[in-house]
Amino acid sequence: MTVKEIIKEEIDRLSEDTLVEVLDFIRFLEVKMERDMLVKGSQRLSEASFQKIWDNEEDSVYDSL
């Protein structure tokens, strides 16, 4: 039995009030995943801009720290 099937069985046993909480938690997880994807994407996009700052002769003394 897959995890998805187990979750579906468990959901069938829950009361309507508890289902509202489960739905709220699912939406929270979706928002968290979206936020994490946005953060990682913005980090990747900014790497090229920061590369000029990170890799320069003037600051090369800090590379060994």
C-alpha cells in the first residue's frame, strides 16, 4: 500500500472539523514549498550578480578564511 493510499484511508476516518485542520495544514505545506522554491530561485538568479563581488583581487585575502 502506498503512502497516498494510507493517507486517504486515514482521511476517511476523520471528522469534518478535523478535515478542516488537515486542509489548512496541506495549504500551509503548499505555501511553504512555493516559498522555498522562490528563495532558491532568487538565490540562483543573484549568483551571477554577486560573482563579480565575490571574485575580485581586492578581496582575495578573504578567500582563505
